[in-house]
Amino acid sequence: MPPPLELPTIQNWSCHNCGGCCQQHLIEITEAERQRIVEQHWETDAEVSRGRPWLVRLGWWPWSRRYRLGHQPNGACVFLDEQGYCRIHAKFGEEAKPLACRIYPYAFHPAGKKITVGLRFSCPSVAGNRGRPVSEQRHELKVLERLVVPESAAEMVPPPVTPGQSLDWSETLQIVASLERQIAEGTGGIVPRVIQALAFVELLGQARFDKIRGPRLREFLEIVAGAAASEAAALPEQPEPSAVGRMQFRLQCAQYARRDTLADCELGWANRWRLFRAAVRFTRGMGLAPPLQPAFVPVPFTELEPAFGPLPAAVDELLIRYLRVKIQSLHFCGRAYYDVPVVEGFQSLALVIPVVLFLARWLAVGAGRRQLTLDDVTRALNIADHHHGYSPAFGQLNFRARVRMLAQTQDISRLTAWYGR
Ligand code: SF4
């Protein structure tokens, strides 16, 4: 009996052929996919074979069997046409495409006896909640799930709640559901809800779960939720972020603001030198913020700090939906996020909110505005979520240590309040 799918009921999605994913991702293909594309004979298509390879070997050693799809000079997939359509899809149908292209923007995560389905908000249609309700796409998703989820998924263990403290799947999912309620049922906009959820996971981080198993867990979670709500309500005004916290935060923002298409990576040392100089500027936080991709223009760091006014209600809706979909689908911890425990995974996810608000301010100031629009925040979320859980740098020890430090000093809450004002 295949495991049931748990779908995000608050999310819609259909592809609107913007071509965004085909311009950003490096698509590695399997040997069977390589063979299939070879047999499609693209050498006879003048639009594709303009003297550029459509399949590229990965690695410098001649016996490498790993391949990726080729790219156009601007970094877009070699099969992307001028209208934003995939040529393989147009000529041979959806099933002829590499699996990675068919899956995007969905993500499947084993969760004990079921599989949860998440979405990547790097896709503008996901962020914009555009298209058919995901809950009506069960049949198509089941087909994809069979292709991508291994049979051994049912044996996967749950992520630990904190380092060294693992519970069984039903207990772990109870904690995740309780965390999701902090965001879904909290009062006010995104800022107080994130602050309450951070207080909730901080209390979880102090718990000894060997004494709170089984029926006691529900009671414990209710007590922790009540304490987190009181703690968050007692702190209507967050203190300013600390100086060290701001510096560490800017470095995180620089990582999220990068664009790592193949065209960027192929610049080699020139790209590395550019990124190094940008990191120095972000550390100092003085002068102009260096544009890390064409979406940004140089603006003074100081212009990103004043109050921009209350967030529009549509921005609250977008960011609350983002956190809920990520939490419900376990798209923030364990196998889906560098094998980190639940508490640390949520702290990383919560940090995305001030990062997005910082990047959105950068876009707004670059356009000569001092107020955020839904479009600024949507574009910033597209940029940030492209990396979250997918760029290898985010799983490295220095990145994770920065998140833990910002959580310990309460700076994630402070930064959320600071950039949400
Ligand atoms: S980014 Fe989203 S809407 Fe755009 S082509 Fe890719 S899947 Fe479709």
C-alpha cells in the first residue's frame, strides 16, 4: 500500500511559463535521461544547436558519467525558447523532460507513514499563490511521488528535535503541528507570530524529552505554547538588534542575495573575487551595498535601516503562508534541510523573514521608494527561497553557527521586528 500524500491545503500552483526556473538551475541528469535526450536528435534543431553543447559532462576527469543540461550564454537552459517554454516539453511531451524539471517546484518529504508535499517559493507562481489548488492535484502528484520517493522512505527516521533527542514519528509530527499552529493561529501580522514561534522553539530547546513521551507530550506542548504566547505578548517592543548580530545578519543576507547560475560560476576567479569583496562590504555595512545580482542596484546600507511603515496585509499573508507551507511539509529540518534538528531548522527558517524584508527594502530603495510593496517582498522571497535548503553553503558549519548565535542572542526576533517596522 503506497503511503498517502499530505498536501498543503492553503496553497495553489500552476506553471505560468515565466521561464524563471530554467534560467537559474543547473540540471544534472541520469544516464537514462541523457540517452533519451540523445535520441531526441537536437542536432537537427537549428534553434538549439547554435554551436553550443546541449549536454555537458560534469567533472574534469574523462571517465565521468555525470552530465547536465547545457546553457545559453545568459545562463538559461539550452532548451528554453524565447516564449519561456521548454522545447523538450513542446516537442515530446511532459514525460520526456528530466525528472528534476518535472518535479519543480514540488518537494516530497517522507514523514513516517505518509509523504508530505512542499513547494519552492523561488517560483513566482507559488509565491503569488496562482493556479489550481494543490489539494486538487493529488493524482498528478502521486505519479511524481512514485518516480522520486524511494521504497525505503518508510524506514527513514524522524529528524531529532534537538541534538541527541529523537522521538518517534508521531511525536515529532505532533511537535511540528504545534509549531505550525504558532504561526497559523497567532494574532497580528507576521512579526508577532514569528517572535512567538521563536519563543516556542526556544522552550522546546530547553526540554528533556526522555521524561515527556507519549500522552504527556500533548500536555507539555500546550503549556509551552501558552508560555510562548505570554512571553511574546510581554515584549511588544523588541530591543534593537545587537551590533554583532547585525553584522552576522548582513553576511547571511549576502548569501541569500547571490545569484549562482552557471553563467556566474563559469566566471571562475573573477566571480570569487567579486564575492569576496562583497562579503567585506557586507561585514562593514558602510558605503554602498554591492549588487550581488542584476535585481539589485548599489544603495547606501544606511538607507535600508529606517522605519518603512507597517507591512501591507498582503505581505503578512504571503509570509505567513510561506512559513506554514514549509513547516507543514517538513521543508525546514531533517532530510529536507541539511539534516538539522527541528529547533535549529525552524530558527533558520524564521531568519528568512528578516532576510526577505531586508532584500525587499533593497529593491524598494533601488526603485526610489521608502515603502514596501507586495511585489518587492515577493521578488525578495523568490531570491531567498532559491537558496534556502538547496545551496550547499547553507549547510556548512559557519552558516549554521551564525544562525545558532543569532537565535541565542534573541537577534532573530529583534531583526524580524526591526525590518518589519
Ligand atoms: S518558475 Fe514556476 S511558473 Fe516559472 S516556468 Fe518555472 S515552474 Fe513555471
